[in-house]
Amino acid sequence: MIDCDALVIGAGQAGLAAARALRRAGRTPIVLEAGDAPVGSWPSYYASLTLFSPARYSALPGMPFPGDPDRYPHRDEVIGYLRDYAERLGADIRLGDRASTVTHDGTAFTVAVAGQESFRAPLLIAATGGFGTPHRPVLPGLDRFTGTLLHSADYRTPAPFAGQRVVVVGSANTAVQIGAELAAHARVTLASRHPVRLVAQRPLGRDVHFWFRVTGFDTAPIGPLPRTPAHTPVLDDGRYLTALASGNPDQRPVFTGIDGERITWADGTAEHVDTIILATGYRPNVSYLQPLGVLDTHGTPLQRRGLSTTHPGLGYVGLEWQRSFASATLRGAARDAHYVTRRLHPR
């Protein structure tokens, strides 16, 4: 058993932000990371992924994003940035240590690590974020589809889909970015319950994140209603508007049925489809907390603004809409980590 004064599970952007905040609060946390590098889920995302916020708004505290602050970094740049940030942070990060279960004895949390020694601390921050478990919704006939069914988590490049008929389910940023990319290689439909909502990336000549900051929207507390990807507008520099106007990809309501590889649309028409890609978001990757009884029936943490409502000493960083619109982003994780660590106290 290894004892310490604080534990962080996950060494992606949320975990690194949490570790920095804990260190600045005078603690010496141990960070447990299941992967082989402190970069979170970024290597698993599709190759062309580009941040929707400029570099100047995409950095963690203490280390600006290198290069032109007005550019939009790509996936691999973010991976490199997080590696460098972790090295400069100097925290005790244990790679290859996957948390399997967490228990609490009334005094401290014990984290069992698969095949390794356990760790024990009075404070625990779950920083595995809200993007670890792909969400696959129940859709009409989807269980009978005999073509290729993927989640956007499995998508990497458009090459394997050349010449295919592809349906991308979703209307948020990921769905539109993948759909527009695929449209140069395949015939694509964006199928969703809500139409795509495009918002100009640079209104009045300034990136929308500048306006988010000066108006306070980026840090404004969330309302009482749950937020879903359907409420999230797609930031567009003009390319998505042009793509949708061309009719490839086109937009349709979600299909009403499937028979084999044949999809039936709401207007009664049916057609052959080769591949369905579910760009339907993710759910928090916190199943290791199940033994504590801190999750609801959907596996979502019972928390308020990142602080557990059932267990003092347990906090979260990196959840979508945890405290604000930006909570699950690079720029938002640090603010949430600061808030949580200042209020996190053992029983």
C-alpha cells in the first residue's frame, strides 16, 4: 500500500490541471494514468481533429501553447503540448496504472490498480473526464444493421470509406467535422434529431472565444437543465456552410428503421447504406467509482460543481458542463481544478 496526501486518477488535461492545482495548494499528489503517456484520450481521436479554440485560449496554466497564438492546433500538437506540460510539471505520474476499484473506509480512499500495489489518500480527484466511454444510443433498427457500424471514437481517416454511402449520426462539432471530411470521398448524410446550428467562428473579425471571454459566457455558471450535444452550436469559418449548401453532406432527420443494410428515412424512402458512424458523444469514464455508490443509474457522478455530494474528499475535473460551458476543454479544466482543490476537504 502506498500512502500519499492526494490522488488523481487520469493524466490527461484534466488530471494535469488537477495535479498542478493540488501542488499549488501545498499537496504532493500521485497521478495514476492507465496509458503509456500523460496525454489523455487525444491519441484516440481522428487524425484531422482541429481545436475549435485558438492556441491562446487552449493552454493550461503556466505554459502557453507554442507558436502563433491565433492558430487552431491539430490533434498531434495537443498531444505534444501535454507531454511537455507533464514533464515540466514535475508531478509524480505513474504510467500504466489503471484504477480498477475505489473504496473508502471512513478516513481515506483506497485505489486498487490492476496488477499493481494499491494507493491510499484522504483526497481523491477523478480526472478521467467525460470522453472515455463512447455513447451508443438506441436508434430505430440499429441493432439490425448489417453494414459497418462505428462510433466516432473508432474513426481515424476518410480513406477506408471511399466511394461508400455513409450516414453520420449527430449534429454537433464532431459529426459535422467528420461528415464534411468524408464528403470529399463518399456520399454522406448527417442524420440527427435536431438540425445543425452553425455559428461564425470569427464574428466581427475576432474569434468567438474572445467574445466568450469578454462577455463572461465562458465562465458563467450553468443553468439547472442538463446540456446535450444538440444544444451545442458548431463553430464554422465558412467551410461547413459551403459543404452543407452543396448537399454533400446533406441533413435529414434520424432514420425510422433499418433492415440489413437498407435504411428507411422519415419521408418513407429507403436506400442501401454501407456505414453508419455514431457521432453521439461520450459518457464519463468513472466505472472504477462504482463500489463507492457515488454514481447515478446512468453511471454519472453525483456531484455539484465538481464536488461529490456523497463523499467529502472526492472531487472531479474534466466533466462536461461541470461548472461552465468550457469545463471539459483545455481552457476550462484548469479553472475547475482550482475551484475543486480549494474546496476539497476530507471527512
